[in-house]
Amino acid sequence: MNTVLINKIISESQDVQSFKWLSDNVIEISRKEISGFRAAILSKSVVTTEDVSPLLTQGVAVIVNFPKIGMWSGDAIDVCEKNDIAWGRFGVLLRAFGMDDPQNSVDPEINFSRRALSQHSKVADLGFILDHLLKIRHETGKVLRVALVYEYDLSGDDVRRARERLGKFDFILKTNPNGSILKDAHSAAESIGAKVYPIGDLMRHLAKLNDN
């Protein structure tokens, strides 16, 4: 883990007064205007329950994974949420610096998609397989996997990379509201048995889905 870079980023935050490392992973943050908190910073390709569990007794409000390409397992996410701990990529910690309740910090890309889909009238349940791979139980009983991909112009290569990174899915949700879905993205998705949608079109597809 690049602690030199992490220290530099944290020290440049206008909300942070000081900080100190309590262990290899746990850091204590003192803030200028509001009370401080503890956070844990991991460096994992995939964060698992084995990574999270030892931190539950450390009084942390936030656990983040520093490498941008790192992922979270659904089980690790569940453990954090059951223990009222914020989780996610490093940006979740940066947002927490300015929050009265840092444990409520979220990744806006993931949170928007999660909230929109979970509130759909046809969605009976929603959970995480990975942080960017959601599992939806539709009211028809069908279980659907939705990959979250943030690209300006979503291409066929983006679809194939998502398949390699996240595994099998039924839909790609383009989470960037700007840009477009390129023609080759649709054909690439079709070749792996999936479809690509922006959020509005996916919501309409779920509304029309039947038992067949």
C-alpha cells in the first residue's frame, strides 16, 4: 500500500486537522470543525469478510480499499452494513472527512444505482455479488445480475472488460449519465447473452418483464 501517497492526499484535505496511523491499516483522523473518527485502509484486489472481520473491534467508522481497480465481495459489504460501517473505494473516505456521520459516506455511483433499482416496484430484493455487480430478485422470481459500468461512451471493449472483471451478468447498467452507448457495445453484450441499458431503459425493461 502506497502510504506516502495516502498521507499526501489526507494531509491536503481542508477538513483534516491531523492524523496518525494506529496500525498498518487503521488511521485516526482529527478534524477542524467536528469530532474525529477512525478509518481502515486496505489494499486488496478483492476485499473479503476475512479482511473486514478483524477490523470490527477497532472502532472504525469507514473501511476503504485504496487501489482504484480493487473490488469488494458482497459478503464483505454485508458485514460492513450490518455493523454500521461505511465501505467502498478511497473516495468514500475523502467524502467522510466533511460529514458529521462518516459512517454514512457512500460511493455516489453505486448508491444511486442501488437505490433506484431497489425502489423499483417490480424488484423484490437486491444485494451485492461484488461492489459493481448487483443481484436482483424480480417479483416474477427471476434472479438477474446487473453490472455497473461507468464510461462516457460505452464500447464493446468496455463490455468485454466488464465480463472479464465481474463474471457473468444479464445486464450492463451504464452509470455515467453523460455520453452514449456505442453500437458495438450492444453487439458485444449480445454475444455474451447480455443487454446494455442506461438507467431509464433498464427500469422500463424491469417493469415489462414477465414470467416467460
